[in-house]
Amino acid sequence: MIAHIRDTPLPQAGRAVGIQTIGMTMRFGSFTALDNVSIDIPAGTFHALLGENGAGKSTLVKCIMGFYHQTSGSLSVDDREVSVQSPRDAATYGLGMVYQQFTLVPSLTGAENLVINRTHVPAVINWARERKDLAAFMERMPFKIPLDRPVSELAAGEKQKLRNRQAALSRPQLSHSRRADIGADTG
């Protein structure tokens, strides 16, 4: 097993992080998907990444999140260059992503989906404590979701809200979404 040594401290919980890419390039064989892309997103700010299909938006985010490894260029989190090897690694730097497609297990309840999505899930889950912690978490949320029902019984809007809660529970300090209305409370 190869040990990964962290090159920057973990972000503080609840604190936003800033990111910067410098000269990020991603090639797939002879095809260049990103060509020398530099962006600067200061901590605590909101930005939109717009472009035509095939412009490289998803490729850039996948490089930042560790799904792809850029051909050249660098990524910095809070002004320190980092090496993100995987989405789990990205999460340790405070980076998160809300996926356009649902990533929920339909046969499990909302609560079960929230618990199994965490970075570290114990081998034996104390469901009484988890339900209490989830109830306290949901009290702080601007909308309610039935956590005791299987996801297959939830409406599409409830599923999206549940997916957003998954991202919030993972405590990212920078979160990416593919949809403009992702945080909207539609009822």
C-alpha cells in the first residue's frame, strides 16, 4: 500500500476555501480538452462557469475534484499548491461536488443514504445516534425532507434536496453543482 502524505493542513470545518488553477491543461491522446486554464475563486464567493457543450467545463471540475489528473498546470487550495488524486482526497481539502445525476440508492431510506455517503462509515452503525444527529442537522436546513421513507418513494425535487443534503453533510468548503437551480427550494 502506498501512503499519501498530505502537503497542506485540512481546512477548518465551516470555513470556506479558495481555489486557483494555473495553466491547467488536460489532453486525452491528441485531443486537448483544457488548454492552459487559469481561474481564481476566492474563499466565500460564488462563480458561474459557462460555456458551450464541449468547452471543457466538466473536464476542469473533474481535474479539480481528482476524477482526472491534468496533463500540466497546478491547483492551489487557500494559496497552497495541492495534489488531488481522487474525489475522496478532494473532500479532505474541503472540495465537494453535487452531481447532476442522482447518486442515491433507491431501496434505502433518506437517512440511510445520508449516512452511507460519508467519507468514513463505521462497520457497525449506531442508528439511534445517527437518527438523532440527522434530526438535529435537518433542523438547521431551510427545507424538510422525509428521511424515513425509501428514496424510491420520494418526488424528484425531494431527491434533489436529499442529494444537496448529502453534499452539505460531507462539509465541503467549496462545492460545485452542474445546475443553476440546484439549491432552489421548490416546495
